[in-house]
Amino acid sequence: MTAFISRSLRTLPKRTQTIVLTCFYGLFAALAAVLFHVVIQGSFRLTFERFAALGKTEFLVGSFFTIITSTLIVGVLLTQFCPGASGSGIPQLKLAFWKDFGFVPWRVVWVKFIAGVFSVGGGCSLGREGPSVQLASGVASNLAGLLGEPKQNRRHAAAAGAAAGLAAAFNTPLAAITFVLEEIVQDLNSRILGSILLASVLGAFVVHGLIGEQPAFQIASVQATPWKVYTLIPIVAAASSLLGILFQKTTLSLRNRRKRFQIIPLWLRPTIGGLITWILGVSVYLWTSQDGQAGSLGVFGVGYEDLSRALTNTIDWRVAGVLLVTKLIATFACYGFGGCGGIFSPTLFLGGMCGIFITGLFGQFLDLDTSAYVLLAVVGMSACLGAVVRAPVTGILIVFEMTHEFNLVPALMLGALISSAISRRLSEENFYEAILLQDGHNLDHVIPPRDLRSWQQLPVSAIATFKVAQASALDEPSVNELLSTHPYNRFPVIKNGQLTGILTRAEAVEALKEKRAPELKPATTCLPSETIRELQFRLIESPTGFVAVLDRSKGNMIGLVTLHDLLRAEVSITKEGADQP
């Protein structure tokens, strides 16, 4: 079937073919995101909401076993099947978009779906939007492969799938467009804007048809805003921005320390975050339970029900303060200990509760009506999200589209301005870029510059491979194992920590047949700080098309660069250049 569709597409004009492919990508990506949303929502209703309706004892026991079991399953999935599916998924998608031309392995998609359902639907304090974007983009990327697109030509599919996935996850097509352009593509004038726009619209149509046109939050009507409320907007925006920076720094710190927790197995670490969430969540639930009514579940899952209560002014500002503190701790514990879920929903929740809490404090001295509470809550949502993600246009649009209140826009713009200034002052990178840096991926080395000459001045480390299959012994069993384990044509030979030469596959096979020791070819070397331009000459001189990267101080080999690495990087910059206006 896919082969027939692929052959049919090739008969179409190039522009028509692009439009049809974008429709395929957007449709299937949106369906995946909607399915993900429905399964998470259904899982949470069948567990936490059902237990809460039965009574306190049932809730305590049921919620405990649910969150512990689900996080154990998540830990096994992420450690045994696909570590790249952990976290929100957006940093990994951004890296795949630039480094791997938009290719997202199928394993990432199905592990992300299952782990995300168990993590978010199982009560962990994380969001569904990050996983929705990654798995929707992965669906589109793999669909492109089924339709005949090679691995090095999947960026169009990945970007379209991401836009459709976010539009379907939040019912926010405009914010989906700006987020993909601001955060993933990093170019608001990209020539794939049309494809992103079309895919986002398709995502909105799918979610409207399957779930409904209603906004994500129902809010109280916002009337004309008096001057005294506008004087509070900078205070709420600043506090929410600082809260977002605090969340980012504590989460990154915990995530960094987690790597040194050798005594705790990797598969068990998400359960620690789940246990902390359960302790905080049941504490809030018991504290807010009264007169036979179930307590607040805002600490668990995405927390949208409590956030909606805040936006309709049916939650006390003191409760909002408690939810603010407990949700903050639960979220950085779940993410920092290696859970699977996003940070959009938690930061929106934190910002909203921060706005309600500050408004309640000032409400003890000022006469503030319902509109003031709602207005300052949404300003907090936009400011907190903007400080973490650092995409101000997306921060404004996503809250506006989720509430459908045009009267909020001027206040959102003022809050976004303050949030942007504070976040850039206190943090060098946004949350996603900081995650990539922590994992050893410098985006300046991944995203190609706009011209070839600037790219050639980058260091060799920008395109080098640092996970190297190498030979340490040249006896017959060792060479046989090396050839059977790795498909490569050249292997560096390391003895006593030093590079002694290069073993080619052809020479190794010939030496095994003749029962002799293989002969090594001389190694061409360079330093990681040398430029790519200098590397090009080294590759020309190399008899194996292979350059070893040596550590300057110790002289040992730390990586390698092949002709394939160089060509792939050059193709990346030329293709990106073709995408520019």
C-alpha cells in the first residue's frame, strides 16, 4: 500500500507532492497526539479520580499502588528499551531535527507513547505536550520513511508532525506554529513555514472533530481592567518568572546529581520521583478534603482541573499557595529523577497558582474583583512558561488560545516582556538547551551557521564521533569478535592507551584467511580544537579516509572523523541554506 502511494506521489508536480505529503504527516501525527491525550486522560480517570470518589482509604491505597507500579514500568522501559525517550522529548527532537536530518527511530515513538501514558496517566507531576510533540514528529518521520523518503531528508516531516502534535495536544494551532519555528527550526522566516502552518491546521481539525472545539480551560469572563490591576502585572510576571527559573535550576541540578547516584539502579529512579509526588499529593488531598467531598488532585498528573478552578475563581488563594509549593517539588522530582513527561503543563500550573496566590495576598488590602484574579493568573501562566521555554510569542499565543479571551492579550504582552528580560538576565539558556548541554550536546555545534565559510571555522569536535569501536588485541578470536560485532570498515587499534594504527576490514579478513597478523595502516590525527577546514586537508591526506581525534594533554584517542561525517555535515548546511529565504 505504501509503495503504491509512494509511486503515485512521484507522478505529481513537486509542489503538489509536498502539499499531499504534509497532509499525510499532519493527519497521522495529530491522530497519534489525540490518542495519546485520550489514553492519558482515561487512565487518570480510571485510577486517581475513581479512587478519590470512593473515599480516603481507597484513595491512599489505590493511588500508592498506581503511581509506584506505573513508575516502575516507566523505569524499565526507559532503561531497557530506549533511554532517549525520557524527559519531555523536545530537546531530543530538536537534536534529531538538526543532527539526524529529522530522523526519529520508531523505537522512540512507541516507548514514548507507553512510558508517557504510564508516567502522566499514572499520576506523575508532568505534562503530555512534550511527549505529544516528540511522538507525533516521530510518527511523521517514520511515515516519510515508509513513503520513500531517505533518512537524510526527514526534516520537513519532523517539523510538520511536531506542529500537528502540539496543535492537537493543546488545541492551539497558532501557538504550535510559533513554537516549532521559534524552538525547533529557530527561524520564523523558514521556507517550510507553509508546511508547518498546514500541518498545524490539520492538527486543529483532528482535535476539533474527535474531542471538540472547546478551549483547554474554561475561565470567568474578563471585564475592563482598572489601573490598579495593571500595577500588579509586573509583580506577578516577575514572581512567576523567578519561579520558572527556580524550577529550571533545581531540576537541572537534581538531574545532574542523579547521574552520580550509583547506589540506586537506573530503572528505580523514576519511582523515587513518583513516591515524592504521592506523599505531597495525598497530603494536599487530605488537607483539602472536607464535608465528604474529595480533596484536590492538582499535584498529580497535569493538574488541569485545579487550574481550571483557579481560572473560574473557585479556589482559595491559600490553597493555591500550597499547590504551588507542592507541585513545584513534585515536578522537579519527577523530571529530575528521569521520568517521562513534559514541562509545559506544570509551568502553566505553577504560574497560574502563583498569580492566584499573589492576587489573594494583595486582595487583603485592595478591592480586587473576579476579573483581576483571572487576569493575573493567566499572566502568571504565560510568564512562567516564557521564562522556562524562552519563546515569548508562543507563551502569549498558547494562553490566549487555551482561554479564547481576547481581553487578556495586552496583559499577556506586558507579562511576556518582563518574563523575557528576567529569564535572559538570570539564565544563559532555556530549559531545553540546558538539558542538551548537560547531556554533552552543544547546539552551536549541531545547528549549522548560515554560510559555509563560518561553518568551516568550527572546531573538529563539532562533527566528530566520540563513541568509537576500537581494537585492543589482534589475535584471531579478538579480530573475529570485532568483525562480527561491528559493521564498520576501519577500526583504530589502541595498545597501552595509545593509538598504534588503523585496521581495515579488508585487511582483517585477508589476515584471518592467511592465518597471519594483520598489517596496520598509519593513522592520521588531529586535535579537537583544529578547524573543520584544516580537517578537510587531513582527510585528503589520510590513506583510510579516517582521522583520529587526540586529546591534547594525554595524547590518547578520544574520537574520530570519517569522510562520511564531513559529507553529512556539509549536506546539512547546504540543505539548511536552501531552506532560507
